[in-house]
Amino acid sequence: MFKRLVNVTPVSRVIYQNHQAYGGTAKNIKRIIALFQIGRFSLNVVKSYFRLVVQKEFFQHPSAIVDEGAMIGAGTKIWHFCHVMPEAVIGKNCILGQNVFVDNKVVVGDNVKIQNNVSLYNGVTIESEAFIGPSVVFTNVINPRSFIERKSEFKKTVIRKGATLGANATLVCGMEIGEFALVGAGSVITKDVLPFSLVYGNPAKQHGWVSRAGHALHFEGDAAVCPTTGERYVLTNNRVHTV
């Protein structure tokens, strides 16, 4: 694409190379170079463009709002109509689907997928590799009243590494979802969920165990094997562990 541009100057070559390095599209860079060459963009404007738009290590859709101060890891993608507050922390290679809200003091680990229409409120922590299904509901006050301020009473909700929350699941605040647990769609979580457990219903109850790959584990005595990966698991004192 670059070779087809006319009147390429050393400055515009640097613009192109930097834009490509930070994931710029061919359409955008061609327009920026053209405007610079005809004098519509000064060099300072171009530098400001790279500082504010291009030189981010994450992708932000033009309709998304990321407040100044938010910490977002490399490779993360923030899609349409999202809003990330200034004290939020989001790790690397995450995906925030359409209309996701991330409040102040929320912490999201690496490689997390958050599907459409999810609000993460102050007090929520999501560890790496967790999956949050569409329209999952988080809360942070156990007894809210519109006429009583309870910001000092926010309760913490923690989603541990690799856990999955199915679509439309609702979590009463103050709960912990254990590592690699699987919460069925539409479930209402009113108590902690054990690692590797399969829960669903209203209120959610445990119906079995799952592997890291999300497949049902069938224990013979205290041992089980994932049917797809061959990973081995042991059940001890009502807790599942990898071998």
C-alpha cells in the first residue's frame, strides 16, 4: 500500500511506519498522510494523533469511552459503546463486547472475555482467563435504597481464574466464583461457588464437576479424567484438584 502513495516524504514515511507498528489501518494512514502532504495537518497535529489515538497498545472503538487514567493492557479490544472509568484496571488481550461498563476500582486480569451488556461495578475483580457471558448482572450493595447512600458498604465479588458465567446469570454481591467453575445461563448466585464445580438454577445449586476445558468430570472413587484433554483430577474433601 505504501508504495502506491505519491510524493512520499521522509516524515510521512515515519508516520506510516509508526502507524503500522501500532496497528493502524491502511485507510486511516493513507488519509492522514494525504492531509499532511497538502498542509491540512501540521506535524504537531500528526504527533498529537499518534499520542492520543494510535500509540495505544489496545484497540478502542470510536464510540467507546476510556477515561483518562484507566490502565489497559496491550492487545485488549474495547468495542462499541463501552465506558471504562478512570480508576479501572484491565489486563492484556481482553475483549469487551458492546455496551460494557467498567467502574472505578474494578480489576480485570489478562485474556478475559466480557460479552455484550455487562456492567462491572466497584468491588468486582475478575481474574485472568475468565469468561463473562452476555447480560451477566453484578451488584455491589446487598440492601440498596435510592434514598440511602451506601458507597462505603460496597461488597467485593471475585471471579477466579478460568471461571465461566453463562448468559444472564445474576450474582448477589459478596460472592466468590472458584477457579474454572461453570455457572449455567440464567442462574442466580447467592453463595460461593467451589472451584471446578458446575452450578445452575435459581438459586444456583451444584450439579457436578467440570474440567479446565469445561467438560463434565465423572469420578470413579476419587479420580476422574477430562474426556477431551486427558487431564487427571482428584476429589478430596469435596474439592477438585488437578493431578
